[in-house]
Amino acid sequence: MVKENESKVKIVVLIPFRDKFDKGTRYDVGTELEFDAERAEDVVTRELAEYAEPLG
């Protein structure tokens, strides 16, 4: 069983983008999101978002 928020990371959108799994979902600049760590790293690496909180 996976615990909720076990590996969640908060990010803030810098450039609008669409969700890669649900193309109908768009994330606008300034939106704060909570993604799993791996997915957050992908979005941050592509400079679409930045971490909202320092990683520890």
C-alpha cells in the first residue's frame, strides 16, 4: 500500500503546459501542483516549473 504524500513534491508552473497523460488538462503560470518526485523532476528539468519548496 502506498501512503498518501509519501513522495509528493510541490512545484509552481513557470510556462503553461498540458498534462502528458490527459491532454485536456492545462496548467497555467503560477499554478501550484503536487506531483510524485519523478514526474516533478521531469517537469522542472524541462524548465516548465520550479520547486515550490527546497528539496531536503
